[in-house]
Amino acid sequence: MSVLLFLGVLMAAGCRPAPTISVTTEKTAAHANEETMEPDMPEPTSNGNRILGAYIPGPVADGMQRWWVFKMRGGPETIGKRQADFDRFLASIRLPVANGEDPGFQLPDHWKTSSATDGISKLNIRTGHRLTPTYMTMSDVGGTLLENINRWEGQVGLPPTAEADLPKLWREMKTADGVTIYRLDLKGPGGKQNQMMKPPFAKS
């Protein structure tokens, strides 16, 4: 009875329950897409190592051919998930019309650019889930394909390939403006994290 009497007094005094506040958060399309992705599971070291990469002829500087290099390295399964997006990315590339400019490209869904931190690469591109990212680097390097590709082979634990056999390693593609891409997919038991290099080659 005392409770009913108290409620009656409140109503008589004109009191009303506090209104319910509804808070909604609008998610951007980018965030919504990321949340549909599953984080990558850690791969055992026994799976080995894999490099998905590409060399694209750049300008000739001081009589030396330079290359635009795109490289993604990690566990075979993790890198394999990015293979289709990687090929779409390569096909979107447009080379600069003047020396000193960087290539243009179209990023696949979930891919984001960030500043390079190794002091060598021009750009980092993050792929995959934000909690388990895989990075692709964009670099501008000199030297021959033989020397550069042999270095990658060492990084995944493969023996060096002879120059005459290099075409067996790559698949030729084209950029959006028709320039040949030498696209590689190297898998091995795992090798040195960073091999010592001599100028004029840059780590990539």
C-alpha cells in the first residue's frame, strides 16, 4: 500500500520517468567491410615461407635499369588468401610519365596505404584484417632480375635459379597502360630474414 501511495504522490506532482536515450553509431563502409573479415590464424613455421611479388621496368638511371618492386612475404596460406587481390592490384597500376613520380594504382577492398618505416621502401600497403595485418612494400631498386630474384629465393630458402631458367619462375602480366609485369610466387622452407646486399641493390 505504501508503494502505491508513493507512486500516486509522484504522479500528482507531475513527475514522469526519464526518457530513454538511443545512441547509434554510423559505421563507414570501410569499417563495415573490415568487420566481415576473419583475422588470419598464425601459421606454424613448418609451413615455410612465401613471397608474392612483381617487378615492373622503371626508368633507366645512369645507364642502369631500375625496377618498381611490389613484395608481400609471409606464411604460404596467409599470402595465398591475397593472391587474387594482388593480381587485380597489379593490373590497375599505371606507371609515371616522368622520372621522380610514383606509380598510380587502385587499392582492393580492405587494403590501406601507410608510410614506409624501413628507410628503403617508398610505401607500405596493409592487407588483411587490422588485427593480423600483412604488409606489401613498394620499392624502386636497381640491378638485374637475376640478382634480385635470386635474393628472394634465398629469403624463402630456395636455391638460386640460373638466368636461362628465370622465365619459368614468373608469369607475365600487363599494367593498366600496357607495361610488362614479371609476377612471381616463390615458396620455400624459409631462409634468411635479410640477406646482406651490395650496392646498388636495395633490400626488398
